[in-house]
Amino acid sequence: MQLERKTGVVIPLASLYDESECAIGDFLSLKPFTDFCSKCGFTLIQLLPVNDTGTQSSPYSGLSANALHPLYIRISSLPEFEAAFAQDKSFASAYRAFGKAFKKAANRFDYDKILAEKTRLLHLLYTFIEKKYAQEGTAQGTALTKSMNSFIRANKWVIPYAVYKNLKDVHSQASWKEWAPELQNLTREQIQLRWNNRALKSSHNFFVWCQMRASEQFAEASDYAKQKGIILKGDIPILMNEDSADAWAYKDFFDHSKRAGAPPSGDSPMGQNWGFPTYNWSMMAADNYGWWKERVQNASRYYGAFRIDHVLGFFRIWAVDEKESTAFLGHTEPYNSISREKFYAAGFDEGRLHWISEPHIPTGLIEDITWNHDEAHKMLSLVAEQIGCEELWNFKKEIKSDAQIYAQHFCDDEEKDMRVKNALCIKWRDRSLLQIEKDHFVKVWSYSASSAWQTLSWEEKQKLEELFAENDKTEGALWKQQALDVLTPIVNASDMVPCAEDLGAAFEAVPEVLSLLGINSLCVIRWCRDWAKEGQPFVPFAQYRKESVATTSVHDSSTLRQWWNDEKDGVRAYLNLWNDGDKNPLFESATPIHADDQFSPDVALFLLQSAADCASAWYINPLQDYLFLDENYYLENPNDERINVPGSVNNFNWTYRMPVSIQALSKNEAIISKIQGIVSKHASFNGGNV
């Protein structure tokens, strides 16, 4: 499909600073932001996920696949607001206090406080609605009931969501895995019975009302953008939080025994354990992928395009046992395993196979900590069995994860106890093969770093490498089929333009499947380099895949300003795209740009306008990178301009707020003019100047 060239901006909805709603960006903040974007010539606004995430500030920690976050409801624009504000003193007082508490703009917002206060206000407002309509029997009450019933019929997912949210309130937001067993394991029929419970009707209807009003406001903003010639691009996270309405209500669609993540890498030697359950794709296939199709169709009410988060995970996901604290001993799903018989045929007898698949613990490992041979034996005997009379041990069969090692009490000396645990857990991961089923194995990601591997002969290593290579070939075909099976119904479920987040260790089948299904790939400009060549040169912009989205930064990366300041090798390689290595050839009056220049609006303009000359049909950059065109919007600490720092959990992440209001930004003719030039440059692509 031939894509129309579009230039746009990406922003977390909460980050919008709207003078009409001081606390946090909301659905209706998109309307003045659309006006600003229209002035700039943008034709696309990309949002991070806007689904309900409960107490989690990360938009990728979904509490529901379909429910919108009530945080983004503009309370003052609700149809019931004026009556409640005029007639309900407690609501009016609480609303005034809310406005005063969050009146002062800050560079970051307090997610927890704002969520708590907005939730309280919504409850107060709905309580007023129920009392007023019940007492007066008004036509408005009848109309509201009809509207809510109509919303429920069109959104069946709202029933388990409302039941789940009510139970979360009852249990003070504790995970459903901490509820009583009978509530943890409600069947869908039992969830429906609880929904029908008249005593709970008011509690359930509150959540339906919130979702209905959120949907109305989001649709209003989306329609407004369309009228201005701008489409919204949404973001659909691949995974669901373990503590979510969907993981609770549709347990058969999830594998709760495993957690998704990423394999070990230079930045994450233990891998990444994201804590989210993996999918049970066979059960989803049996349901004709109805859950996924419903999710995409609901999103299409608001969006004209959508980002498929971590598309590589639809080919294969990195899965690790739920009890493991790291992702080191994970494996891909789906996978091809190597049978015991194949190892035998390659010359590995049972003893040799045991050597490379089971950690072997020398007594000296613990003795070096205790300085006492007998004490070391005593500690090891708690979790391991001695191999004959050797000073060598294997973990007991009942030890299934490092969590069991950390749970063990070895001695009363806390420092020594932790040293023993850490040493044993390092040894727990020290293996070349992972037994995946009875008589079947997969290679450990870092198999060649294991102690056992170092003891193998050259011939043994060669035979194992041959087995691994043969298995990898068949696995690639498996992953390709998995992606086609899953992504085809997702892509065909709506008319939205599908775009992939295909960052990571890509493999041969990825571009083939994306092209076959008409899914646009992602080009993060700073990472589009020929990493195998000397100097790791940047890929010329004209060579980008046309069916792609190019961007200067992503929400998990540093900003353009940080990249320029902190990664000078990359900056120099970027400037080497031009013959003289340091001059911007795109506009005659430009000041020459040198790698050692201090970051400035001129540097920002050069980077944004030069990258606009790319073959990618869509060019969408974070709002922060555009704001760098005006030095007045620079924060004192560049780190404060980031959205998220992966691998960290704190109150900083996901709380970025733009340093200027939308209204003030819309009056900045200088920055608007610069952005118009960038948009024009991308629109007039003629094959690249490089």
C-alpha cells in the first residue's frame, strides 16, 4: 500500500500542558494541541497508550486491554458537572481544592496524587448523579440509563472490567492474586453473576459511566483532529500486566507460569524480566483471536493508525519461569528443542549431557565465604546434593528457580547469608543447556560463557555448535509462521494503518512478514547505522524503507539534546553523512554545524531538518525534540526532558510535562515557522541529498 507522506509529533497524553486543565493532559487537551499541530503543518499526532493502568504510571503496564484511563477525563466538561458544582457543596469544595492544589505548573506531575484526587472527584460526581436522578426520576436519569445500557451492549469487555475494578477497590488495590481463592478463580459465568448482583450495581455502574464519558471525550478529540486533516496514531502494547482485568477474566488466554522479557545483552547481562505473563497462543487461535481483534477494533474508534508494540514478540517472545528473578534462563516461545537422542547421536553420553545441562557447585565456592569446610557442607546440603565423595554438588531436583535459593536461610549473619545466596544463584545460571521438557533441551542464551563450556574439547564444541545451528534454521521458519498466524487477524481487524516497533535483534523473517502484511517498520535515525562496517556509518536517508516511520528519538531513549551532548562518536558519524563532515547542505544560509558545538536551536534545526530528507513516508518526532528549536523551553537539567529510563522504577518515569502551555506555544510564530520548514522538507523528498 502506497503511504501518503506525513510529518507528525509524538507525546504522552498526560504530558500536555493545557491551561484549561492544569493538573495533567487529558482527552480534550488534544483539541488545542491539534490547533497548534495544524498551524505547524503536521498531519499526524502519535500518542503513547491511554488505557487504564491503575496505580501504575507506565502506560505500558495495562490494567485493561480496552478500558481508557479515567485519569484523562476532563471533569469540568462532563454533562453532569454544572449541576453537581452548583448543588453539591462537598463536590464543589473538592473540585476547588483540586484546582488550587495543581494550579502551579511543574516540569513533572505527581501521578499518584492526581490519580487519587481525580478518582475521588469522579466518585463524588457519580454519587450526586445517582441521588439526584433517583430522587427526581428525571428524564435525564432515564436518558443516562439508556446511554449506559447501549454502551454496555457495544462494549462487552466493560462487564468483567467493572467487576474487576470493584474487587480491586474492595481489596485496597491489591493484586487479584492476593484475593481469596474463590475470587481469584471466578469463571466468566460467575463474573456475569456478580455483575448481575443488585447490591453491587451502583459500584459496577460507576466504572461503566467513567468509560462511557471517557470514550465520548476521546471520540470528540479524535473527530476534531480529523476535521483539521490530522489523524491520531495509537499505541497497542503487546503485553498485559499480570494484575489486569484481562489476565484475571481470561486466564486461558495467558500463560501465568511464565514471564515475558528480553534475553541477556551488553546493557542487561541478566536479561530483562518485564513481569508480564506470556500469551497462550493456542487458546487465542481456538477463539479465532477474538480478544486481539476486539482490542484493535476498539482502538480504531479513535485512531487512523496504530503502533504494534514490540512486534518481534509476535514472532517469538523471550519467556522465563515466573519464579525466576532474572531473565537469564529464559528461552524463546515458540521454540524448537533438541532431543536427548540427538545429543547421544552427536557423541554426548548421559554423563556429558548432565555436565553441560546441570550446574556443578564446587565446595570451595562456599568455603571461600565461610572459611569453614564443615559449614560450607552444611549450607550446601540445604539446596544441593553431593556427587559421590567429590567436593562437587548438584542442586536438588526440588530447586526449580533462584527464588527458592534466595528464600533459604543459610546462617544468622545477614551479610554472609546474602553472599552465599548470591554465589549460589550465579551458579544456578551457570549451564550451557536448559532442560525444557523431559528429554528435550534448548541452548542457554550465553551458553559459551558457562563453566562447563570452557572444559569441552574443540571437537565437542563444534558438534554442539552444529546442533544449535541446525536447530536455529528450523526455528526461524517456526517464528515466521507464528507471526503470520497472529499478525494477520490483527492487521485485518480494522482499516487503521499498522506500524511496527521492530527494534531489537531482528532476524530474516521480520522484514519479509512486515512487507507481506503491509506493516510499516520503524527507523530510529540515531540507530540506523551499518554496525558491521568500520566506523559504523549511518545508513543514507535515501536508503530507508519507504514503508517506514522515521524518528529522532523514542520514549525509552535519550532526547536529541542528550544524544548530541553525550554521544559524540554518534554525532561525528552522523555529520560524516555529508562530504565536508560538518556542514549542513540543506539550506544555504545555515551556520556550519560542528560536532563540538554546544547544543542549540541551530543544532536542533539542523538535526530535525536534515533527517526530514529521508525516504520514510512518515516522519514523527517527540515534542521535546521540536521544543529544542527555542532555547526558552530548555530545562536546566537535560535529564528532566526524558520520558522514561528503561530498567528503572521510580516516580520520575512517565511524568514528563511540557515546559510551556499549548496555548502559549501556539502563539510562538518563530518555532511554528521552523517546524513548517521541517514539514516542507519531508514533504518535498526527492530521493535524498546524501
